[in-house]
Amino acid sequence: MKILTKDAKQMVNGPYYCPKCRKELLQICVNLKTKEVYAVCKCGLEWPLIYAPVFQPVDYYNKFRDLWKKQSYGIIKQK
């Protein structure tokens, strides 16, 4: 897996805030061959995301946060 990076502001590159451990340890990892994307944290959180070739790391993070909030409110269940 490759960690997505972009030559821009630190906020775009990460690490991002993890809602589980409440630390900035979350990374966005992507496997381009299998088109798999995961939000991964050192606390053990691993959340699969849908691959979109136009997304930047911050886009995947925002999508993850939306899904996390829905799951926290009981709207969806993680697979």
C-alpha cells in the first residue's frame, strides 16, 4: 500500500485526526493496483473507502469522517 501525498499544505497531507483514539495519527492508504483505499490509524482503526481517481487525500478523509459520523449515530453499520 502507498500513502497518498501531495506537495501542498500539511492539512492536505495528513496525518489526520482519528475519531477513535482522538489523536492525529490517521493516514489515508491506497493500493492503486487493486483500487482499494483505507483510512488507517495506529490505534487499530482500519476503515475501507471507495476508490475515486479524482479524490485527493483530504477528500478521502472527509468521506471517512462523514461515514464515521453516520455510524456513530447508528445510521449505518461498518462491513
